Amino acid sequence: NGNGGIVMAVRIRLTRMGSRSKPVYRIVASDSRRPRDGQYIEQIGTYNPAIDEVKVNEEVAMKWLNQGALPTDTARSLLSKKGVMAKFAEYR
């Protein structure tokens, strides 16, 4: 079918952690067919909306973006906030 041997549809997205009314999210690289809070391939960072804190491992994020992983809208905005998307656009 000429799709160039694509193995997995990897997305960069958030998985929910934390307790019932205090969500904390992990930014992860995950197979798009897996459930939101299911198994993921690698953790890229964390996001705590309560104190608006974003931590991103830039190296890992760049690795996945360069391999063609697509960030969800929320993940993209968090990565942009940390300057990763700008760096990725520059690098390409």
C-alpha cells in the first residue's frame, strides 16, 4: 500500500495522574491506539495545572518530534510554552 513501512502512530499526549480533584498530568509518547491512561512508550515531562507548572525533558521531546510523533493540541501548547516547538521548527 506504499505507506513507507510506518510501524506505529505515535502521539505526544497527556495521561492523567493524581487524585480525584487534583489532577497532575504526564506528557508522554504513546501509541495512538492505546487508551489515554494506558501504557506509554516514554515519559517526556509533567504538567501540574494547579500551579501551572510544566517540566519537559527537551532531549526526549525533540527525539520523538524528529521521529514524526504528533502532539495533541494541549501537548503542543505546553511544549510551545517551554520553547520546544520553536526549537523543533528551527531544527527542521
